[in-house]
Amino acid sequence: MTTIARSRSPQSEIPARPITTETVHYQVVHWIRGRFRIRIPRLGFDAEYGARLLYIVGSLPAVTTARINPPARSLVVEYNPKLFGEALATIQGQIFESIQVAANPDLPALSTEKATPATETHQINYWERLGLPALGLGLSVASLMGVPIPGYVIASVVIAGATPVFQRAWEAIQEEKQLTIDFLDGLAIALHTMQGHYFAPSFMLGLIEGGEVIRDLTARGSERANLDLLDCLGKTAFVERDGVEVEVAVKDLVEGDRVVVYPGDQIPVDGIILRGTGLIDQCKLTGESVPVTRTEGMEVFASTLLVDGQLVILAERVGNNTRAGVIVGLMQSAPVHDTRIENYAAMVANKAVIPTLAIGTGVGLLSGDLNRAIALLTLDLGTGIRVSVPTTILSALTYAAQHGVLIRSGRAIEKLAQIDTIVFDKTGTLTQGHAGVTDIKVMDPRFSADDILSMAASAEQGLTHPVAEAIVRHARETHQPLFDCEDWEYRVGLGVATKVRGVDLRVGSRRMMEQENICLIDLHERFPDLDSGRASIVYVAGDGRLIGVILYSDPIRNESPEVIRELKGAGITPHMLTGDIGRVARAVAKDLGIAPDNIYAEAFPEKKVEVVRALHDSGKVVAFCGDGINDSAALAYADVSISFAGATDIARETADVVLMEDDLRGLTLAIRIAKQAMEIVWQNTAIVAIPNIGALLSGIFFALDPILAVVINNGTAILAELNGLRPLAGPGGPLPLPPVKDTQEFLAEWEATHPDQPVQHIPPKATGTQAEPSRLAG
């Protein structure tokens, strides 16, 4: 194990590297919270520099994603948007330092794949899969045009290209003991080729293998089982050994180490605080929407973020033994499905193989005409479905990606179209994931709400605490003045003591008020509902008495109510899981219109998995939407998993659907896309099946030319293929409504499930043109 003595500022986390004297010019062209876009002219001509830069920036703990756009000569960096103050300045400095460090030619030009965790590695050898079928089709067309090509050459290419078809047919006979559509296709290809008809079998083969390749393209390219907890933590950590602070790789930490953590760092171990007080953001692990204060003797967990303070932690659990590691293990034990679109060709056509084979053989024997038999064998249902269904799915995936929704597999499209239940994590999914001021209560008539906000913001300005930042931001948004402070003192975990405009001010927690002997009885007598809502409280005291309180909470996303309404209107039942307390969960659910029975508060990751599995076992098709490490196990067990581009790496990589714009409306768009795609899948099945079955029945009684059979079979395949491109135009419209139940069916179902709530039947109005529907008693 190698160690590096710490020789730079406490905030820096870039491994010590020699810096070249060359200066790389750059310009910040765009910056919003959580994202930088930096123009670096050198990226336009130095690919090796770009690879080094991407690797170095991608290795910074606070960076979530990094990518390079060479034509625009720009680097785009997305980082933890919750960083403020000193921690934010640190990550900015690290990024700018990385631009210079990457210019060192002695550093290896590392693969960009290492710096982009979301990169898919799914590869298809198109030449191996499609080369021979394409060559056979080209040779057969050339032969039809009069090019003198020996028949045995074309036949050899066609038969060689059909080898995968023959192999699949033989494997089905050996392993499944059945004749599949591949057997019928292989037989038709062989008989056509033996008769010297090369165009029909080569064209059929091209459609078959092309459809299989497109189907494979709809598969997800990376397996979630390969995810590692260490990928979600920083690369290195600082520990105290023999009285010296040294830097070691996170993977080399052992139980008993004294780990030093600075603001903006992720905590790399589960352990007990030996020294220091810190403000810790546990949202991604526990789902708590507000950072918590931890002091000496209290427990902290790996993968949480130290927002403020400095800690020395005694490591009790490291690596996969931490709580985060257990979550990863739980996730990895979830079932892994075939991520391709279901083989609808096999589902539909396999059932028709033996009847078609029997009819073709019977007609051939009775008529003595081999051509009639071959014609009937050509009329299989699989060829058109094989190519049109994957094309439909691929078109849907393409449209979704173009509109900010990454759907990673064909299976996700299928399940999205079927879901009837969706479970949301609350914090960061239905809510914004950070604090915001919601109200101000005044206790002293000498001051207005604006006065209290102005003084509190003056006291809190400059702090990295998310709640302090929320108060300052709210003051600036409402154009309240900020004043200079005297005798300013910040007490970690408590609040701020200072003087503002001559008032001896205390702004902080209830514990701070108790330590200052400030009475809170009048507050709760005047506002008895304060403890029952979803807001948390910052107390503001002046000259030894409480003058007001500022209420803050994690605001609901602007689009969340609209999304919930649309889902419920489409017959999809929303549930909400959260690590937050029940009071907060119930208040958020009430605002969103989620039924009380569908709320699960104080839910640890294991509980989230239990809820998802229970819903699934009850016959529901369940989607889960979350963004934290604590959500990753539930994401893995859901029928469809949904996350955001700004989520933790492990949640994002586990998800089947990633909302790249971090906008929940992308979810309803994904569902609309999926429903349209599956409607087209069944349309294509009908387009292929009806003409082929009609021709098959006609061929029993009338002579059917093999060429006409090929035209019908392949013509419907091409028509279905063109129909499969429709998703590229988009789904349009809102989510479709669920089917309307018959009144009697509804009443019967209600009385069966609610025996204690009888239905009162109301007779029709005499003057009405229609009877009013029955109303539920009460």
C-alpha cells in the first residue's frame, strides 16, 4: 500500500502530479449551479490532451459527469449542485488546475471511457452478422440483371449466410424439443436455393438477420452487476497514521483507521466521530431532505457528504461492509433480465410452424407440385415481425433520446407500456432536494417579516450551510437589504451569534435557543400547528427574546403535481417512499394528491425493496423512480427503473430510463412513447399476419406461385417495417386513459372489495336524457 504525505491545502483532492510549465488557455463560457462549460482551444487539435483532461476531471469526487465536445472545443463538467461557499470554490479550483495538469505529456493518454461512467459498451459486429446475407442478396440481384454468376456460387453464399438460422433451429430442436420459426425459415431458404431461385431466399435472409441485429441493438449495453461501490466514492482519503496525515486509496482503508474528512468531501467509511462537528448531507443514502449535524461520539456513514465542518472518524466498516455497500450487494442480487425487446416473431409464428408445415406437405403430396408446397412454406409470419418490431422499438428509443429521455433497452419500452403502479422516492425526485424558505412567523411586533428575513440573511451570509444559503437566496429574491455584522460567531450545529443594526442576534436551532435561555412557549401557543407541517424551523432571537421564526422545507418540483395528475388520469397509481419522517411525508403527499395508504415514511433501502417486491407479487407492473444510493436496490428490483442524469452514479447506471433534463415530465413522455411503440408493434403483427394467413388459406385450394408468395410475405414485411418508423415522429397527445369499465362491472367490483360501504342506487332523473351514474354511499 502506497501513501502520499499531504502537502497542500486541506480542500484539494487532486492527486499530486507534476505540472508542466506550459499554460493552457481557457474561458468559462457558461456556468449555472451544478454545471460548467469551459472553452479550451487545445481540445480542437490535441486528442491525447482531451483524454487526459477527461480522466482527471472525471476522477474528482464532486464531479458527476464530464464530457468533451471537440468541434466546439469545450469541456462540460457537471458537479454536485449542493456545494456552496468554500466547497464550491474548491471544486472550481480543482477543475481549473486539472486543465493545466492535463497538459503534462508524461501523463498517459487514458481512455475517455474511464471518465464517463454512463458510457455504454455494447458492440455488434455488423460485418459478421450481415456480411454474407448482404453479399448473397447482391449476387442474386446481379444474376437477375444478367451478370453471368455461377449458380453454385450464389447458392453457397446464401446457404453460408443462413447458417445462424440453421443453428437456431437445431438448438431449439435439441434444447426445447420443438420446431420453431427458424426451422420453417431455414427449410424455405434451402428449398428455394435448391430450385435455383436465389433472390427470394437471399431477400428473406436479409430481413431475418437484419431484424435480429436491430433487436440486439435495443439491448442495454452494460450490466448493472459490474457496478462497484468504490466507483461511487472518492478515489483517495486522508488518514492519520503515526501522527502524520497521509493520503491513501479508498480501497486500502481498513477498520480502525482514523479518517480525516474536509468540507465538500464524501465520507468514505461507516464510523464514529472522534473529533469535530460537521453538517452532513445524507440525502442520497437515507433520503433525509435536510442536512443533519453530527458531533463527537455520533455515527456517520459512507457516501454521505460533509457540507461544513471538519471530522476525524474512527472507521468501523469499510468497503462493501458499509451500509452503502450492503445496498450495492442487495442491488446486485436482484434478477437480471434479457434487456432486448421480446421476440414477438417467435411468440406469434412458432404456434403456426407445425400447421404451416403440415398444410404445405399435404398440399405438395396431394397436388404433386413442389412449387405449391414451397409457396406455402414461404408464407410464414415471422419474417415481417422479426424486422418490423425491433425497428419500432429502435425508432422509439431514438425519438426519446432526441428529447432528453434515455431509454436503455427494448424491454424497458415494453414494461413502461404496461406499468400500472409507480413508486417515487420523495427527496430529489418529487421534491427539489434542497432547502427553500416557505414562511416567516413574527413574534415581536417591533419587527416585520421582512425585517426578520433581512437580519437573519445578514447573519447567515457567507455560510456554506444549505439552510443558510436558502435564507440568503430568499432575501435576495425578495430584494431585502443585507447589513454588516459585528462580533460574528458561527457555532457548528447550532447557528450564528452576531449583532445586526444594534440588535444582539441569535439565528439557529432550537438547541441554540435553549442554550441561550430563550423562551419558546409563546411560539407554540400562538402557532400550535408548527410541529405538524412539513416545514423545519430556524429560530431568530434578538436581545434575549424570540422575535420570529423562518420556516423552510424541501420544495416540491414545479412539475410534480402535473405529473402525478397525468399519471392518475391514465390509471397509474402513484406511491411515495422516503427516509424522511412521517409528518413531512404526509404533508408532501397531500400537496401532490397521493393517497395516504400509498405513503411509506422512514423507509430504509431494505424497506424500499420490500415495498416494490410486494407490489410486484400482488400482480402489479411496478416502476420505481429515485436518484440516490439508497434507491439503487429498489431500482434494480422494479420492473422499470427511472432516474435522473444528476443522480448518483450507481442509481443512474442501475436505471432503465434516465431523464437527462432532470425534469420529471420526461417520465410521462417516456410512457407515451412506450405506449405508442407497443401499439405499433401489434399493428405490425396484424399487417404481417392477416395477408399471410389469407394467402395460406387460399393456397390450400388454389395454386399459389412461389414468387407471388415471396411478394406477399416480403411485401407485408416492408410495409410493417415502414410503419415501424412512425415513432420517429413522436407520440403526441397526453397519456391515454385506461379502459372505461361497465357500470355493473364497477359496482360488482366495489361491493366485493368494500363490503362495509354499500352502494346506494339513485334512480334516473325524470327530465334527463340519460340516467345519472350510481353514487357511492356517503
